[in-house]
Amino acid sequence: MKFNTKTIHGGQEHDPAYGSVMPPIYQTSTYAQSTPGGHKGYEYSRTHNPTRNALEKSFASIENGKYGLAFGSGLAAIDAVVKLLKPGDEVISTNDLYGGTYRLFTKIYEDFGIKFHFIGMENASHIESFINKNTKLIWVETPTNPMMNIIDVVATSKVAKKYNILLVVDNTFATPYLQRPLDLGADIVMHSATKYLGGHSDVVMGALVVNDKELADRLYFIQNASGAVCGPQDSFLVLRGIKTLHVRMQRHCENGKAVAEFLNSHPKIEKVYWPGFESHPNHTIAKSQMNDFGGMVSFTTKGNNYEEAIRIVENLKVFTLAESLGGVESLAGHPASMTHASIPKEEREKSGVVDSLIRLSVGIEDEEDLVNDLKQAIG
């Protein structure tokens, strides 16, 4: 089954009760039993729910994985992964990552004795230099948030396997439409399904996908024991969103390219971060591991002026100033004061998140309207 077909049919079956084409919303917390332990595979909805189960099968299918897990948020999914570790373990993470991930790592799990190294990951050999006997996990985002850095998953996987370390890839920005990290050697794929998988800015959810049964069983145990699961209504919404992922992503990519090229030619713009440019440091890696370059674009203005950046985002009319990304509507954000405010300024700026940086989630509107909106806002 090809990807576009998988988004609609992958892992799915018609509901056995009445043949419903879409999985019903099983809005129930518990299930009748004929005798203690005598049930139809479902006892309690924190552990299993038929709507969530259908979604988890869809997650696995589109990522070419065997096991999918759905959580109440992307951070709940990340939290479950870190719970695979124990005090004294060490994690190597990209230094350019979502601020919420950084906050979870440093403000929650460092207090439990887990050590994190935040490094540039443009070169896999650089990652290897940080590995020691306590290293248990490598955390990758590619493209990264918000600097759009590209990390070579195949090369990083070789390093991880050499030392028997788990490799986790946050695939939120690319989605499985553009890249499938399990195929490239990752052990775990993570998504904020709030973003492109849901696609309509109406749900908060996280996802994990793995191939190894032992690892899946450990994560299912953590999912159930910690209880950060999503409800059946949210599961239904993301299932519905996934069915149009392929057509939405095609337009996101087309519009993202148009916006990136416009910004790159604008006299008031200093730098545009988009992996589709041949000048992008890891453009060749992006070409090899992605099918296209996505709808996320970041840029800075000449002079790196904070007030100028704020003026631009406030003047936008088609783009909405809001956190999040991946919806059908175009969004603009100011990472330094919004999504990455939890990262200290000194640390932020090391990875390029300067005061004038603006991040765009380019939606599926008409590209001419989007370009014209940026044109009038920048002035």
C-alpha cells in the first residue's frame, strides 16, 4: 500500500458492530464483562479504547512501524520516552529543539538524576564524541525547531547502533509524508500530533511509533501506568486529520517554497531558513532523507531588531500570530518571546534564535495571498 492510500486505509478496518466506515467515538470509560476477566479485549479506557486503538494503528501504518501509541500531548509522549531511563543515564540532544522539550528535560528530569547534553548535530561524528558508558538515548529533531537544521538520521543511527543507544526522532515538522525515520534507522519516532497529523488546530495530542516489540511493551506499560492518554473524541479528530495528510502536505510544501523564495529575495530580510535552498548547510541530506522540504520557514530581518520583528508579526492579516504550527491556516510566531521563551537568551542565541527571528507555519491558502500579506507586513 502506497503512502497516500495508507493515510486513508492503513491499519484500519470497518467497525465490526455495524460496518461503520469511520471508527465510532467510543465515549466510554469502562466495558461490561460477562465474568471477571471475560471481556472483548477492552476493560478500561485508560488502558485501551477502540477509537484510540484505531488511531494507534494508523500512526504505525503511516510511519512504516509495527506499534503506535497515542498520548494526551506531544510532551506526554516525550515524557514516556524519558521514563525508559533511570538516574545516572545520559541523553545527547540537539541544541536547537522545541522549548517545551528543553524545559521537560532540564526542569523536570535533570532533578531525577538524568544528564542532558545539548549539542549541534550537523555532523554525526560530533555526536559520537559526547558518548560515554552512561549514554542511553540520542534525541533528534529534523528539521529542527525553529532553525530548520537538518540532521542526518542514517549517519546518527549508525552511531547509535555502534554503542547500543536508543535513537529517537521528533518527526513533527516533516511528517511521514516527507520522511520516515524508522526506515532510516531510528528506534522511536515521536510526533506532536497536534500539528500536521491533526492538521486543523483543534486538538492536542502526541504519538510514538516503534518496530521492536520489547520496546513497544515497555512504552505501553508506561502509557498505561502514567495515564497521559488522549480521549476518544480527540482520537477521532486526528484519525480524520490523517486521512487528508497527503493532500495537505503537498500544498504546505508548494506554499512553503513560494514564501521562502519571496523572503529570500526581499531587501529587508537578512536570512531565510528553509532546507530547500541549495545554500542550506545540509541541503543534500535533506534531499536524500526527505521527499520535499515542508511548510516551515524561519527568517530574520536586517539589523536584528526586536521591535521590528514584533511590528511585522502584528501587521500580518492572513497569517495569524499564534503558537503551534501544522494547521491548514498560516501561523506566524516569534520564538524568542513565545515558543522558545523557556530557553535562556544566552542558550537560545547560540543556536540562532535571535530577537528578530520569525517562524512561519505556511498553510494551504492561496500562495499569492500569503506572499502579499508578508509583503505588506514587512513594508
